[in-house]
Amino acid sequence: MLVYTSCTSQLEKEDLIGAYKSSPLNLTEKIKYNTNKDIEGFLLNLKTNGLFHYDTCGLLVDGYWEVVRDSLVLNAITIKFANDSINKIKKPKKRKDFLIFKIEGKSLIGFINETNGLRINKLKRVEK
């Protein structure tokens, strides 16, 4: 009988818990992703109970998070505008593309396809 074990550990949810803040792309990342467009001003808090709060400047998103292979997936329960006056007039569009991030070390990389090209949302873990 042959038993195969791997020395590489799977990513643990506990490793991701904490606060993240948008960070500009460095030159290597701009070349890697073939874009100069990055996003700043976003804040993400991954909580120990599996819930998250995501502040995108204009939107506030709450829900639960999970790890799927090499990605962080944010499952939105509520999405609302940060300016409550707008919530009374209209509801924000439900988009999934800005709620999925590739996990790269202490950073989360989000890919947002817009009409004028790819925009990258790099969230970097805020060290305590």
C-alpha cells in the first residue's frame, strides 16, 4: 500500500482574519497584471466568526466569507450606499466581481473588469 502525504499546508482561515486596506500596485504587479489602474481607499475586516465588513468608499457591504482554493470569496448579505440618503432613492447594483480576491501572501488581489479595462484592488493586511 502506498500512502502519499504533502508537506505543504492548506491555507487556514485563521491566517486571513484581520483588517486589510487598499494599497497601490508596485511596478512588478503593474507589469504582471498589465494595468496601471489600481484602487485606493477600500477597507476590509475579516472577523473570527466568519463575518466581514467591507467599506468601498461608496458602498458598505456585510456578509460572510470563505476560502475557496486560492481565493477569498465574500458572500454579501447586505449592500448599501455609504450615503444613507441615496439608499432611500435607489439600491446599489449587486455585483460579484469585486467580492472575489486571489490570496497572495499577506495581500488580497481583486480583479474588476470595467469598460475601460482591468482595475486591480490590492488589499494589504494592516499589521497590528
